[in-house]
Amino acid sequence: GTKWTYAGPEGQDHWDENYPYCGGAFQSPININSELMRFDPTLRPINVRNYNLSPNEQLTFGNNGHSVQLSLPSKMYISGLPHYYSAAQLHFHWGSSSKPMGSEHLVNNKQYAAEMHIVHYNSDKYPNISMAVDKSDGLAVLGVLIEVGEFNPAFEQFLKFLNGIKYRDQKVQVPGFNIRSLLPTQLNEYYRYDGSLTTPPCYPSVLWTVFRNPVTLSHEQYMALATTLFSSHAQDSVSVMLNSNYRKPQPMDSRIVLVSFKE
Ligand SMILES: NS(=O)(=O)c1c(F)c(F)c(S(=O)(=O)CCO)c(N[C@H]2CCc3ccccc32)c1F
Ligand SMILES: [Zn+2]
């Protein structure tokens, strides 16, 4: 598709000019605020399966110009949702070195330093993510809020490769590791709502699960993510930094947020 950015003439306020869904309903992210929450006792803990990948497995870690993404094997899946959803990739959204606030979802107007998304597709109904991405029951994304604090050894297993993918379309192979270690301890406490991709084409195809508890990165780990990457190609005459790659909160309309916990 045509190129889009987070700011400037192709920035998020213009996405709907080329991608009509971006101006439509059921958009993500949102500000998850207490007034619009309802406890739902039927929300089961999220079960992640085959997330413990062997180091013999190589994962592609790449800079796609909008984020850094780690490809994931489809044998990884989540259950406990209305369908089985197989993993496709994980990626991040973050702020800048001067503004360590770049999460997409806000909780009671609090924006976190960064956010990780693990993108899955409904493998009960669709053969791959490309067939699922524009279907209303196509995707389930796990959102993990990230704050600056303790050093996180789990994230270091791929953050240490960032210098190899500084520029757009650069990729490296990283050894598999336990992807579960990137998630918070409690997978039973989360927010749930119907939303969309947070990038063009903004298809309203995502069942969102945002975990209540954030994970941490150290200041140095956050700064590596926020200052290493470019959205431009290595050979481009003008270098454009890749940071503040988060979409602003979108209208809730008549949506409410279900929560799996009481207080
Ligand atoms: N925040 S989010 O979870 O909505 C989300 C992104 F923020 C994001 F950047 C990407 S991307 O593929 O890295 C780049 C633009 O699609 C995807 N990629 C998804 C959407 C389309 C697609 C097709 C194949 C594999 C992954 C994806 C995404 F689902
Ligand atoms: Zn995302």
C-alpha cells in the first residue's frame, strides 16, 4: 500500500484519506478508563501454548520501518478465547529519548513508556494471517504495557540484536527463547474489548486483550529501543529516526471494556 507515518503529511490524522477503515468505528487503541469497565466473570485466564521455543529455532527479527517485529511460528497459539489463535509476530510501540511515553493503550489516561503486541490469527477459521487480517473474527492481539524500572533479561534476548536492524528492511536471525517470559506473571488479569489494527489499514478485526500488569525495561533497554532505529533505508540520503510510533487513543463510541478481575 501507499506509505504512511505517525506524524507529518502522511501522519495518523491523514490515514483515513488512503485507508477508509482508519476513520471508521471500532478503532484502536483506546484509553481504558474505569467508568467504562465491566467485570465479566466468564473471562478465563489466557493460556499460551508452545511459547517455549528451542534455541535451535531461528526467528526473523526485522525493522519494517514502522516497528521492530519478531516473526513467530504458527505452532505457538493461545486458547481460552472463543477460537484457537495462532501466533504470527510480535512488535513494539514506544516513545522517544526525551519523552519515555509511547504506549498505545492508556489506563485511566496514564500512558506507559512502551507496549508490546503479540499478533495472532483465528486458526480455527483461516489458514494464515493474510486471510484473517480483514475479517471481523480474524485476529487476537495480546497487549503488554511496559514501564521503565528493573532490567528485563527476557527482552535482552532480542534487544541485543537491535544494532543489526538499524535501518528499514534489515533483518537478522535470533535464536528461539521462551516467549512466555516476555509476558506478565498473571495472565488472568486483563482488559478485553473489540477493536482494530492500530496501523493502516486499521481493519476492525482485532479481539484485544491488554494485560493489567505492566512489565519493565531498564532505562538503558528503553533508550536502546528509542534511539537505535531508523524508519529510512540504510542507503537513503536523509535518515529518519523511528520513534514515537504510537497511534493516539480512538473514540470509544458505544463500546465498553470487559475486565477479568474485580479490583
Ligand atoms: N498494533 S497492531 O497489532 O495492530 C500492528 C502493528 F502496529 C503493526 F505495525 C503491524 S506491522 O505488520 O508490523 C506493520 C504494519 O502492518 C501489524 N501487522 C499485522 C497487521 C497486518 C498484518 C499482516 C501480516 C502480518 C502481520 C500483520 C499490526 F497488527
Ligand atoms: Zn501494535
